[in-house]
Amino acid sequence: MPGTEVLSWLRTRFMPHIWCPGCGHGVIMHALVRALVNLGKDRAQTVVASGIGCSSRMAGYINACTVHSTHGRSLAFATGIKLHKPELTVVDVMGDGDCSAIGGNHFIHACRRNIDITAIIMNNNIYGMTGGQASPTTPVGAWASTTPYGAVDPSFDLCKLAEGAGASYVARTTIANPKQAENCIMNAIRKKGFSVVEVVTHCHTQFGRKNNRRQPIDNYNFFKEATVPLAKANEMKPEELVGKLVCGEFVNKDVPEYTEQYGKVIEAARRGC
């Protein structure tokens, strides 16, 4: 792939980026840009929406039509854009807190509607930008600024949540497998319907240094050791999967897409039916 083509999708004037050295968000941005280039997408017909947080700065670095919205509300903005211009490719980049805490209702209803948006969730198990508070995906027992004696709240499985709410495509990968991340994102964008790609990443600044993974390489090695492919996981016992990251495509189904259904309602209203 010509480097110049990838480079054309980046707003290099805003770099160097704000992410800490070794942050996995750059790996995810690269996977997304490569996916868009591989799919032959037009920058003028591609929208990248984001909310608030370290992950949400990604929209500012991608040279397309971008929206940096409010905390937890990026899917509401993305939904409005997709309804107004269904022909656009719409990607929403979110952090785990941005998506599943303040934005939780928007997330489950976007899944339920099955609107043709690709949601990329950068799950680093923490609120990285605002002080290291526990998020809905912080593992039980993990230390955060709001859980100084270890988290006791059970954490969300974002992929199961998306599947249960009705998303048409759901996958999980990690930054330790950037090629799989790229392929999952491509499959998600191709899918007609609401697609969710959870990319497990790290915040060594806020999470790692408090949970025995101080360096970026410590987190990469953890992801490699903890990852279990879905096919293998299906043959393992539940107790064998404790603490593991099951990665692969969990859902890939064809169901009616929201903007198409909504368009039929509009057309019927115009006919006076």
C-alpha cells in the first residue's frame, strides 16, 4: 500500500499527537486508516465521529469529515448524520467509559436500531484522560483512583452487550494483533448494519502503573499471553477462560438496517399511506 495514500488520511499539521508514548490508540488509528484505504473509501464521503477522552482525539487526526462531540453522545451525532445522509460511511470511535457509561443508552439503542454505523471501542479499562477513575470495564480487583482497594463492580463484556442489544456485527481483537484489528474493522465497515469492534488496548499511565503493567511492552505481552481465539475458546471450560481475552468475530448476521426502514416510513408518509 503506498504510504502517501495512508498519509493523505492524516492531519499531520496536528501532530505530534497528545497520546502518551507507547499508547495503543495509535495502533488502532493506523488499523482504521488502512482499512479505509483498502476499502477504497472517499475521504469526502467518510465521517468519523468521537466524544470525549484520549480515544476521541482520533477524529482530529483523521483527514475526513469529522465530528468531535460531547461526552457519551457521539453515537447520537453519528445517528443524525447517517439518517440525513445514508450514503455516507460513518465510523464512531469511542473509549470504554465514553461508550458504556455516560453513553451506555446511546450504545444499546444504536445496536437495537441496527443503524449502519461502525463503532470502534478502544477498551483500556480506565478513564485515562480525566484522572484514572474506574470504568464499566475495569476488571474486578483492579486498582484505579476511585477503587484504591480494588474494583468490586462486575465489569461489562462489551461484545456480549452488543450482541444482546441486536448489533449485526460484533468482534473483539487487541492492539497486539494489528492485522486482525484491520481486518475486523474492514468487515465491520462492509457490514450493512450496526457493527461493533472492541479493540482491547492499554493505558500504562493510569492503569498499567497501578496494576503491575507499567511499560507499554508489559501490556503487549499481557495481551499476547491472555488472548484466546474464539474457536479454541469454544472448546475450553469456563474456569479455563477466567482472565482470558477471547478474540474473533462473535456476530455476523443480516438483519434489516435502520435508515432503509426509516426511508420506507418517509416514502409511505409522502404517499399518504
